[in-house]
Amino acid sequence: MSSVTDFLLNRASEPRLEAPAPDAAILDRAFTCAARAPDHALLRPWRYLVIEGEGLDALGEVLAVGYSDLRGKTDEKKLDIIRNKAHRSPMIIVGIASPKPHPKVPEVEQILSAGASMSYLGLALQDAGYGVMWRTGELVYNRLVLEGLGLEQGESIIGFLYTGTVSSNKPAVPRPELSEFVARWPA
């Protein structure tokens, strides 16, 4: 098989990230790769927000507001922990599913396309030598977080793609046996 297969077999999520983050040229190339995701009817049902620098502080505040909305009154120490989640890497790319009404392309197909686009983005950034970690969690579904990030009605966050330079390698993650998730049909 090709070098692409070898690359995929060695792909890993990297939780320990530091500066520098990808520059504009690398980001443009990675987003160009993201736009190559399967996309029935060429609807482009995705969009992205790139957050870095002071934007990470603003994101931390949005996350704290969302957390308070979910949990009610929360102590400042816990809110600081939530705010600091926005500083796990020097750049966070918010992947947004933005489905469009279409008679032949159901919303679920469009959300899957957005997920594929986000995967391609992450793979392109890793190929350029950066680490990535796709994170979600309960706050990606909170209405105040969605509003704070400017999402429109019908849009949803498919994930936060943390990216930067890998600061330390993590241990390899065990992978499942193929028999655990692949079967022949009919049996």
C-alpha cells in the first residue's frame, strides 16, 4: 500500500501541544484539503473558526458561561479550570456543521460530510508536522456556547480541533482487532 496508508496507520491524537501553531500558508493548504471531503450535491455543509492569541481568552469566557448555564452557580476555581481548557494549545479550530436544505441530501449526510472535512483538516495538519486533538464534550451542545461563537440556527459544533507543536509524545494507544468491528454479510 502507499505512503498514505502508512501515514494513516501511524495517526494519533496529541493532547500535549505548544507554540508554534500552523502559519497562514499551512492553514490555507489544510483547509483546501478539508474542502475535498465527500460532499453530495456540493453543498459545502461546513465552516470553521480559527481561534488563537487573545481569542483563546474569549473562548475560555464563552466556555465558562456555558458551564455555568449547565451547572448553575459554580465556584470561581472550577470556572478557571473551564477557562483554561481554551489554552490547551496555541490554536483551536472550531468545526461547524452547517447543513443546507436540499431535497436529495438529508441533514445526516451533510453532518457526516462536515465530519469528514474535519478529519481531512486534522490529517493535513498532522502531515505538515503539527499535532492535533479533536475534542468535544457537553459544552459543544450548550446553546450559550453556540450563540457565543456566532453559530446560526441549525448549525452545530462537530468539534474543537486543538493544534500546535507536539510538546511530548504520548504512549501508543491499543487498537481494536478487526474482528471486533468488521463482519461479512451475509454471514
